[in-house]
Amino acid sequence: MSEQNLNAEEHIRRLRWHCRRGIKEVEVLLVPFFEERYTQLNPQDQQRFELLLEQHDVDMFEWFTHRSKPEDPDLAHIVSLVLSRVGS
């Protein structure tokens, strides 16, 4: 296996781990979205998802429960994609 493949696999493992959160309501949205959709996202949306993982759990909880919206348009876009998985 090439070093590039190992690095890609390690990156995926780390992202999967970062989907695990302290607030269960956030985790139950992130983990399935990651497992089912991440690899199918275009590179820009993959970057947006990784940016989302850098956010605080409380902020994500507020966004996922429609109590507030991210000010950053990139975060708003990926939050919308995550929430659209629930609607489908």
C-alpha cells in the first residue's frame, strides 16, 4: 500500500473519531452523515465538513436544532447538507 493511501486512510480515521462528540444529539447527526456521505462530497464540501468538526458542540447543537444559524456561509452550507440527510 502506498504512503498516500495510508495517509488518506489515517485522515479518514481521524475524521471519523472527530465526529464523536460530547453532545449525543450532535454525534447522531455527524457520524451517519460522515459514514454515508463524506466520500461522495466534492472537495469543497469535504473541507466545509472538516471546518464544521472544528466548531464547538454547543454551537453545532444550536444549528442542528434550528435555534440559530452559522454566520459563516460555508458552515451554513454544510449544516444544511447534514440536516438534509435527516430529511431524506
